[in-house]
Amino acid sequence: MAVSSIGRSISSLSISHSPLLGFIKPTHQHNHINYGFNSNYGSFVINCSSSERARSSDSMAFSLNENGTSRTHVKWQRVLLKVSGEALAGDGEQNIDPKVTMAIAREVADVTRLGIEVAIVVGGGNIFRGASWAGSSGLDRSSADYIGMLATVMNAIYLQATMESIGIPTRVQTAFRMSEVAEPYIRRRAVRHLEKGRVVIFAAGTGNPFFTTDTAAALRCAEINAEVVLKATNVDGVYDEDPRINPNARLLDSLTYQEVISRDLLVMDLTAITLCQENNIPVVVFNLGKPGSIAKAIKGERVGTLIGGACVSAAAKT
């Protein structure tokens, strides 16, 4: 069988079982290639590491059929998950809902076991939103935004603790130095963490006032060569009208970047969506509150609204 030939090709590697991630991995690297077999999913995973990794071409995750042929079962190999602060608040009774963070952790754990690399950008609106406070109580916009960045760090540390409580190795990197509680953001180090199977949470936005965490998500996605921005929200996706005002508003399956801009759809701010367009980064907007939605979005299954990428616009369908 073809499986035996693969076994012979890697038999010279010293391997060990990792109960934490649920797959066998080498104790050392050879030619920048990591091999792993996921016994839970019957998948053989190869991660090819490179400092200038091209999207979609340097990593493979596939299952072996009985005849030894491969079949791809994930759409993306490295993803950037954007979680808003409001989503972390759940029903809003407290700033951070432990049930929400645990649900996120468990779904991320499911996909990391498939060999998918996951980075996360968290917002801070559940604790402090700089744009809302600017101009009040003597706060200028820059000061308000810096306070908001600190709020994202609080969310990131909480989410990190939740993930590590169920065995997911996680690192927090901040846009400005807070060395006692987190690593500084260093692109190559972040990529290396991902290649080793760790989840990386980016906090403190871009480190600059006047930029949203959506823009930070688009920026970090481009920097680490992730293939998609997955934007977790409190709604099912993007609607043609505000569903809170019009109950007959229609959920859109797909949109082009230009449609989002020209129709002034409040999906992401203009800077973020333009950055995604310039770097051809697709965006998937989906509902965090639906169980299994994170795992479906990360695996590339149909969920929410797809913006950009190879989508067919809603206008083209009509």
C-alpha cells in the first residue's frame, strides 16, 4: 500500500506521540518539514515551513483513501480568527462570559488537531471602546484608543488561560511591549509558534490609535501569510439591510470587496476591507453564537457570508 511507502520515507525520523494535540509529530525537523499523523481523524499532515510562506501552497492536510490516494478535507491551512469584544461578553451580563471563551477554545482545539494553524485577534469593546469615549470626560481620541488596546490585552490573557486549561498551547503577542504578561509581536516568532502547532493571540490592535482591531486583523493576516480572515460576530453574516430594523432583511451568501465599499455595508471599517482587497484576503463573517460555527468556518465549510476571494457577488446572481 501507499501508506507503507510513506511510512518508509519517514521511518528514519525520531517520532513521539503528543497527547496534547492528538497526533504523532517528529522530535526534530528535517528540511523544514513537519510530519504528523492524526489518529482521531485518519489524516496525514505535512506542514512545510518557510519564512516567506505562500498562501495555500506550502501546507497540505489530507486523508489517505484505501488505495493510497489523497483527498483534501480542509479549505485553509492557516487562518486568522477575529473575535469582537462584544462577542466575548455573551449575553452581556458580565464583561467576559466564561461559557463563550470555553466554546471558542473547544472549537479551536478541534481544528488544531487537524493540523490547521490558528491565529486570533481579539477586540476590547466589551470592556472599553476608545471611539465611544473620545471627547468625553476630557479624554482625547489617542488616549481613549490606548485604553481600548489595554482592554484587548485583558481579553487575550483570559482567552489564553481558557485555552491552556484544556491543553491548547497558546501564546499572546502584543503590539507594544508588556513583557511581564505577554510576548512582543514579532512576525517570525508568531509564524514559528503557528508552525509548532500553537495558537497565537494578537492583542493591543496595531499598537496605534485611530486604527480598529478589524484593521489589526487584516494587517496580521497579511503579515503571517494566513489565507482568510474569519470574523466572528453576533449575527449570521452580512444582510442587505439592518435586520434589527427590517425583520425581512436578506442574508447575503457572498459579496465582492467593492460591493461592501460602495454599499457602505458595516462589516469592517474601510481601512480593513481595503487592506483585504489589496492583498486578496477573503473574509468570512459568521455568527459566533451558533455551536460549531467556528470549526465550520475554519474548515472552510459554508457558513455566514463570504467577502472577496472566489465568491460570486449577490448582484451577479440576480
